[in-house]
Amino acid sequence: MQTGKLSGKIALVTGASSGIGEATALALAAEGATLAIAARRTERLDDLARRIRETGSTALPIAVDVTDEAQATAMVERVLQEYGRLDILLAVAGVGVAAPFRNTTPEEYRRMVDVNILGLLYPIHAALPSMQRQGAGHIVVVSSGTGRYIHPSVVYSGTKHAVSAMAESLRREIGKDGIRVTCIEPGAVKTEFTQNMRADVRQAVELRLGDMEQLESEDIAAAIQYAVTQPPRVNVNILTLYPTEQA
């Protein structure tokens, strides 16, 4: 069994099948946390669960579409049934099309609103009652640097601006209950993020980034690990991380 700063803590990570979610799940397991890992891609979840177990920690894979309220609620309920509590909720799932609004289809912007906003609200809403009963908990949401320093990609920037605003509002609302809220705002991160974009949008993003050295998922995971291992009296409100070369 792993021992560390998070020994005895139960953490649920959404968007855990790749990128930031995957790296964060492994980082928290290294600190001794018991993990529930959630995403749509079950094969990848099973592989991640195997790697977590190889470190000596416990992992519960849960197939879920966080944009479905019933599924998101059932996900949280399963964690509570399995472990009896939930200490850390990491809402990592997100999608984006970094394109001008005129080039964004209704299907694309509905998807961004569903995943980036509702896919965050549903798990948080389901987890709050148990955290309030515990008198403790930590909610971490992944926004984006574009949510604070607005870029010309209307829907993506808009949804991430909403995430950052909701995180701060939630922190002010539930801090009195002993629950901490942290918002992570990364710049360019080398993940599968652009692979889900249309070819023309992906090419434009890659051209804009050029040969700049982007952040790695592990960099974001280390920031999250820092935030959730602080003493209960410390709330890390916002962490903004950019590649050194990114303006």
C-alpha cells in the first residue's frame, strides 16, 4: 500500500483516460490516494487502473459521460457506496475548438457547453452534500488560460471563463463548510486535445504554436498535487501555468 500525504483520501478524477486527468490520477496515487477514475473510454481506464494498482494504490474505473446528469450522479454515488466518502473531486474533462465563432458549428459549440460547463456542474452538484456532511473536501476544476486572458475563440474562451468564475463563486459559497476549491488555468499543454478538432482548426492551432515547447500533462498534475496536499487551512484559489515561451 502506498503511503504519502494523501493516504486514506478518496479522489475521483473525471477525464481520466488521457492527458491531464491520467497524469493527475497517477500523481495522486503516488501520494497514497485511493482513486476512482472516470471517462468514456473504458479500455484506457482499465489500463490506467492496472498501472495505478501496480504502484500499490487502489483504483476503481467508472465508465461515464459527464454530460449526462444521471450518469454523473450515479458515478458519485458509486464512489460513496464503494468507499463511504469522497475527499477530492477533480473535474478535468473538457473539449475545445479554438476557432473563430463564424467557423464553429452549432454541434461544436453545444458540445463545448455540455462538456466544459454541465460536465463540471453535474459531478460537483452530486458530490457537495457528502462533502458538506463530512465538513471537508476539495474540488479542483481545470479551466484554461483563455478563460482569464480572453482569446478570439468565442465559445471555448466563454466556457472556460465560466469555469473560472464558477470556481471562485463556489469557493466563496462553500469555504465556510470546510470545502476548498481550486481552479487550474493552463496555457498550451501537449495532450490529445487538438486531435479531436477538425483538420482545418487543428492545423491553425499547430501553426500558431509553432515549435514552442508546450507544457506536459505531468506539469499540470504536479500543480494539482501541490494544491491538494496543502494543510486544510490553506486554499490554493487559482494556479495559472503557461509555457515559458507562450505570450
